[in-house]
Amino acid sequence: MPPDTALPFSVHHPLGTTASQIAVINKPMDLVCGTTLPFHSLVFETYGILNKARNNAVLICHALSGDHHAAGIDKDGKVGWWDHYIGPDKAIDTNKYFVICPNNIGSCCGSTGPTATDPETGKPYGKNFPSIQVRDWVESQKYLMDHLKIDCWAAVIGGSLGGMQAMCWSLAYPEKLQHAVVIAAAMKLSAQNIAFNEIARRAIQSDAEFKDGHYLDYQTSPKQGLALARMIGHLTYLSDDALGRKFGRLVNSDGLGTAEKELGEFEVANYLNYQGDKFSQQFDANSYILITKMLDHFDLAQDYNNDPTEAFSQAKCQFLVISFSSDWRFSPLCSRQITDSLIGAGKAVSYIRIESDQGHDAFLLPDTRYQNALGIYLSRAASELEANSL
Amino acid sequence: MPPDTALPFSVHHPLGTTASQIAVINKPMDLVCGTTLPFHSLVFETYGILNKARNNAVLICHALSGDHHAAGIDKDGKVGWWDHYIGPDKAIDTNKYFVICPNNIGSCCGSTGPTATDPETGKPYGKNFPSIQVRDWVESQKYLMDHLKIDCWAAVIGGSLGGMQAMCWSLAYPEKLQHAVVIAAAMKLSAQNIAFNEIARRAIQSDAEFKDGHYLDYQTSPKQGLALARMIGHLTYLSDDALGRKFGRLVNSDGLGTAEKELGEFEVANYLNYQGDKFSQQFDANSYILITKMLDHFDLAQDYNNDPTEAFSQAKCQFLVISFSSDWRFSPLCSRQITDSLIGAGKAVSYIRIESDQGHDAFLLPDTRYQNALGIYLSRAASELEANSL
């Protein structure tokens, strides 16, 4: 989902060149599935300065294919996936907040996941990496929080799967966050959502190069399957209107050979094929399977008699909920259900539905009204924080 | 898309056991792509009796994966894909109409297509079967019409791609039909539609068993890819609501081994995997590629300055247009655009939008209001036909 943005080194960025850090958590972590991770590493980036009271830290939670590089330009010249929203004077203002974005376990961008070495075998975990739930990501982030000696997040913020983490934080550690910002998320996936994820997994698993998940042992990877999985995902993150506006029915055959024409004659087809192929060079197939299953199995109210109001009655923070009108993966209805459940539980919640034709991807893209809504909410929260610190 | 319906032989059906016929068209047919088919065969079924005036014939046009077995029970005990709507006293009443449903060329159910023998090579056409457009299907159906000595269709009726054929008939042979019934169709596909088809094709083409389209030469077929293609298609023919109602988030692991649990843990996943696998045993991959490309390239108004009103001003028949509220592949908006263009062209058109939560598949499923709308329209048309025959 991160937009395809890479700027030359020479471009000035107010955050400068960002560098990642690694936290090695040398404590065993019990996972929801029953397995214990003996230790794990979390790679993360930070932006802004932690104040003396250590109470201005904001946790950014990434989505399915996100990573720790949320803002600024890294050493390879790549712009962070949420750079539109994180930085000095931006909605998540690094003049006020100390922003932390970790890559989560089970992913493949530096933190412990299927591509890491299994200490028991000395080989990559591969498909044997234990199954992970959203609650496990929160637990791992809690280790990072302790590691950084932060007692309470000023805010936990995330879009899509990131929003699920923010909600999960509010139930798992109610005292440990002041605000939860839940963007383009849902309390659980619909059957249609699960079905799209299932097709994506089957595309990966039926690729001959998948080798029952042990492709790393054979120095190969199921690139075709992963490209297909990404194409399905990417298409469903966009709206029909946005695709129509961007591509319509344009046929592009300029400079294409016969074989390539066969592959993608319409521009929208070329675009999707390109996005799929690019992603399949960068992401790990076992991670993709693991994290889509995490999405499928997330169910906020499952442990609370399937009653979201009962679930949210655990929470002590304030909430901002944001949805986008053309998002058909996690539609505004999902956000209204979250909001109504919070109201039912007597919690402080602000909800805004942003008019956008960008589909689910809108949460990553620049939009003035979205920027303002998020910025004003967090600015007010920063003022309260300052007042409380006096 | 045909529902999974097979009844035991002993079940009484008012149409009896239906048998297919074959028309061998021994005339060369020029295709839109520039190639000429030296001859071709069309397999078809008929229901009802052709009257003396030979003016009560109705042409049924099938969609992407349909065939000639539209109604009744065939020798294998399989019920036709539109049996809910064709038969004595049904909406398409075989007491009044002589109903003909051919399998179209390029498909794989008996008519000339990629699995047929190429007279030039003595081997199956495979991927070398020429590309086919909707206009070619109409032309081939016109040969069948002549073969059966029918001068004018009482009606041409179809859903989805079938509706495109009905519209195409009204422009290509305006004098040759009295009524066109256009159900759950569109004048052209949206970028999103094209993108779903592209992913389906890539799933087939990236299956190692595809062998660049020559899999028949190797006695194999890209079953995994075709199953994936079907799963994508099937999922988009259903609505989120219908899936939610049918499956919700039910997890089914009864009687499943570990490997199977891995494949499809949620019931919706099991269902889709089953549908995909079943289809991949029955349908030809090259046909699937060929017909999805036909869908992508259909553009009713392309040859009329991209003006649908100018296009429909060619038509002389009356129209019935039907859409379904939860169809997000060919939404009610597409049907309204057809209707508005027909009104703009001064044509007689009736339009009904059926409330349904069944998505695009609604056009195949029983629904009282839909049955009544279609039945009353065709009953009136039959009365007019009778009056004109006196």
C-alpha cells in the first residue's frame, strides 16, 4: 500500500535522512497461538523529540504491507509511506510529538518474521513461523514501549490493520494510551474481505515455486503468486471511480512487444501487473499469508460476548474515528459501527467521514479535509498534554 | 455462473429430458479480428414448438461460462442454468415461445472453440483460436437463425454478456428481432471490471501447466490458475451482504485434515475453493481467456462516435432492461445508462431495478418480482405476436 515515492538524495526534507534502529527484546513472548518466541527484534524509526515528561510519544501502527519507514527520506532516497501526515507542522506534528513507527513481527522488513533465522534449526523460519494475532503485535509494541521507557502513549494511530491495533491497545492496556486514532478500519472482516484474502493466499500457495512454504531453502520465491495476491489486494483498495478517472478504458500498446501486449493491453492492466511484479520483488510470501490470516481472525468483541459495547467499556482513552466514502473494503459503515459501540460504552469519540473517491487507499493519500481533521484533533490533544505537564 | 443443480433422473420435469442438436455451418465466417473461420459448429438446445408463422422463436444468449443447456434436465441429470425462467408457464413460456439456446463459438461446451481441431494443423486450436468479439457471436447466431429458417426473433434475451449480445443484435440486424431483453448488462466494462478479468487471466497464464496456452498438446491443463480465475469471478458476482448472510465468519473445521484446514478455514473460503476446483475440471482455460477479453473489448458505441444514443438510433425493436440493486459488477447505473440512451434515441423501453442482495448472480436466481417483470413483458409480446399472426 505505500505509495511509490522515491526522491533523489539532494531533495531537502525537514526530517533529514531517517535511520532505523533495532530493539532486541531478550525476553520470551507468549503468543496467542500458544507458542513462545524466545526473543525477537523490532526495527523502528522515530521522528521528533521525546519531551522530559516522556509523555509526547505517538505510536504509528502500519497495515498489511507497511514497514517502519513511515516518514522522511531513508538512506536509499525512499520517502516514508505516511510522509504526507508525519513531520513538522503536519497533521502528526513532530514539533509536538515524538513519533515511533515499528515494523511488526511476522512481517519481513527487518523485525523478526518468517525470513529470520529460527534459533532451533539455524534455518529461516519460513512457513514454520508461528501464527500471529493483532494482540501479539500490541504485546510486542508494549515491549518496545518499555524498552524506550515510555509509560503512556500520547496517541496510538493507525489505518486499516493499523486501526485494529489502535483499538486493541485501548482494550489490552487501557491505562497506556491517551488517544486512539482509528482510520479506515473495522472491528472484524466481512465474509467478502476474508474471501479476497483467501484467493490471495491460494494464488501464493498454488505457485509451483512456493514449495510448501519452504521456498527460501531452495533460493526461490513464489513471485507470480505473490504478484497476483498483490494485484487482488491493490485492486480492492481502489474505488471503481478512481480507476475510471485514472485509466478509463485506455488501451496502451506503445512500445510493447506482442507477448507484452498479450499480458496487459489496457492501461489499468499494465498498471496492476506492474504493481504486482514490483511488490513480489520486495515482500515475503509467508509474511503475506501470515498477516492476511491475522486480518481474517481479528474480532474485537470475540472475548466480550461478541458485544462491541462491552468490549469498549474496557477502554479509558479518547477516540478519533475516520472513514472514507468510497472505501469498500472497510466501508464507512464499519467506522459507524465502531463509533456507535464507543458511544454505547460512554466513551469520548469524534467521528468524521471524508468524501473521497480514492477507496481504501485514501488513508495514505493527501487530502486537505482529512489532514485538517487529524491535525486539529492531535493539536488539541497536544495542548491538553502540555497543560497537564505544567 | 450456472447454479449447482443436478436432480436424479426420476424427477419429473415438464420439458422432459432435453437433447442437444448440432448445426454445422459450412460457410466461411469473417471475424472482426480479420481471420476467417472456414466452417464452424454450433451446439444448441430448443424448448417449445416453432409455430407455423415461424415468428415465435426466442434466442437465449449465455454469459461468460454458460452453455446451450439453459432449461430442462439433460441426459446426465443436470438442470439447465436458466431453468427457473424457461419452461411451460414460466417467464419465458415454452407454451408460447420456441426457445433456442446455442453454445457460442470460442466457448468449450460443444461449439467450435479452442478445444476443437484446427483443420490446418489437425491439432486443437488451443491458444491459436482467433480472438472473438460479441459481434462475432451475433453473426454466428445469425447463421443458426438462417439454418433454422427463422426470419425474425420474437425476442433476443440475455443476462450479463448475454445482454451485450441482445444489444448488439438490435444494432447489427435491426429488422431481425421484435424485442431485446437486456439483463444485468453494461454498454462497456469499467476499468475495475477489466482489472478483475486481467487478474483472472494472469492467474491462468502464470500456472506452470498453462504451457503458453498449448497445454492440450501436453495432456494437461492449468487447473490451479483456472480455479483462481473462477474464484475471483465468482466472488465479484456475489454481494458482500449475500456472502455475509450465507457464511458470515463461520469457521468450519469439521472433518478436515490439517492440510485442508490450512487451505480454507472459514466456510466462505471452503465454498470458494470448492467452486473454483469444480469449475477448473469443466471449463477450458483458453476459452476463459478468450471470452473475458471479449467482455473487456465490448464497447457498444465505439463505432458510433462513442455516442450510445447515436448507436441505439439504429435499433428498431422494443427493449426491456433489468438490473439488480446489489450488482456491483454491472450495477443499476449501467442499466440506467442503457435506458437513458434508448430514451434519447426515441426507442420503446421498459426498465426495472429489482431489489436483491444476490449481486450480479441475481440474474440466474429465482426472484418473484424479476419473474413477474420478465413474464408479463413477454406475455404481452406474445399476445401482440398472436394478434399480428391473425
